[in-house]
Amino acid sequence: MGYNVAVVGATGNVGREMLDILHERGFPADRVDAIASRRSQGTETSFGDATLKVRALDNYDFSGADIALMSAGGAISKEWSPKIAKQGCVVIDNSSAWRYDADVPLIVPEVNADAIEKFSRRNIIANPNCSTAQLVVALKPLHDAATIRRVVVATYQSVSGAGKAAMDDLFNQTRAVFVGDPIEAEDGKKRIAFNCVPHIDVFMEDGSTKEEWKVVAETKKIVDPAIKVTCTAVRVPVFVSHSEAVNIEFEKPISADEAREILRGAPGCLVVDKREDGGYVTPFEAAGEDATYISRIREDSTVENGLNMWVVSDNLRKGAALNTIQIAELLVNRGLLKERQAA
């Protein structure tokens, strides 16, 4: 017997990716519904070889759904997730709306799968920020081996993390450079074409951006609250896949060779680390792939028990849609939906 799945925000970048991954991975669904705002009602989206008619969120009956995969933004999730959850449908939310709620588990299945048992407190499960997801997949096996004290991470985040409009901006601005047209950027914003912008989300009182704060808070919640984390988040002119330069300080000694072997055996990780031209993974190569790629693993001689590494992953997949589907699979595989299914 399969499950009824509602994908909310099905017309967005991540929503479309969710539909693709549900089909690719053969999720045990009897029915999949594409849900979006009323203005998208009746439009079509693909699900494998099938075509789904988009249905409006405000008149959809979630009492007939087992799982709602939410990717419609924080404001929509704040309003709708509790309503959906009260109808007995488990919400897996991709926004930041519920990540910091103590009663809502924040899950990366390769890292903290056992935390999913707490989902019944609100019937909501949170998906982490895209840059956090790939980071913690790489950190957790090393933390288990040598105990991480401090992490310094600089992110190089693709424009797809800001949605389709940002991808269009990169395309249009790049084209403008080559044809000699003026560059059009939103008021107060830096151009992204052939540029790097150290500003993602809003600024906070301490000078950090909200994106940087998310990486800190979520890493602590998912891996270990004792880990010290600092982050600089940068938007770069790449369409898909986030990259991260990560510096780690451990309590116990760990060599680059030991870290390499640990990560080769860790779930979700794929080590590509040859000290030669092309012996590492770039965001272009990670696009469309499920793995978190790790390269440039080397010892940091400036601190005791320090390592550096380069972490790359497709932000639309592991950073969002794939992780959401993996959480749904975790619910199914652990039998956490059996009672509702029997009913």
C-alpha cells in the first residue's frame, strides 16, 4: 500500500525538483498532487511521464494526504503547516519557518536520523538550509571520530538558492556584458554577473547576515551544540550547486589520510581528492548529482589538530528537494506512518 503525497510549491525550482526525485527514487506513492497558489491553478507540471494539473493550496483537502512536502516559503509555511498537520498529514517543510522550534526536528538523514522520532509533537519536520545540509553531511563522521571544536566556513553559493528570478538575473546580466548592454540590477543590489557578493539574506545586529546565522544555528542543532561555528556566506555567479571552504579544529589528532578514509565510508559523501590538475570537484560537476563531494582535504599547520577541505553539492537536490524526500523515506522505512495508513 502506498502513500498520498502533496507537493506544495510545485511550480518553483525546488518543488519541480521534488517531483522529479519522488519519481526517480520510486517513492511508494499511490497519489502525488501538485499544489501551488491560486494563480497557478490549472497549469501543468510533469511527474515522470505523467502530467499533473496544479491545484490551489487554499481549497485542497489535506485530510486525504499522508505527507505534505512544503516548498512555498516561510510565510506560507507559518500559516499553513499547522493547519495541514492538524488534519493528520505530516509536513516536511523546506523553509526556515520551523527549523529553530524546539518541538520540530531538523533532519539530515545521514546525520541525525533518530531525531525524527520527535516529529509527532507538532506533526512537522524541518529541512535545513541548503548550505547547512551539505556541511553537516561532511562534518558528522569527522566529529564522531575526533570531536570537532570549531568550524570556520566560507560559502560560495549559486544563484539558484535565491530562486528562478535570481537565475534569470545572472543570465540576463551575463548576456548584457557580452553584447554591451547596460547591466540592470535591483536598486541597492550589486550585480552578480562576473562578481562575488558577500551578502545573502538580511543583515543582523552583529554584522552577520541571516544566512550566516542559519549555518551556525542549524549546525549546532543537527550535529552538536558545543561546536563553535563561524561563517561568511557569498553569492557567486554559478547557476546550480553550492561550494564551501571549510576549516575544522578538532579535540583529538586526525590526519588528512584518516579523514579521507572516514569520509569515503560515510553515507552521502563522495571523496574526489587527487593532488593534480582536475583532481577535485567543482559546482558545475556536482549539478544534478545526489552526493556531497569532498575534495582538497589537507592538514592545517596553523592550529593543533586542524584540517581544511572543499565541500560541493547540488543545492536544489541535497540542499533542498533530495533531503526532503529522504526524510519522507525515513518516515516510511521506520514505520512512523503505519498507524495513519492503517486508519
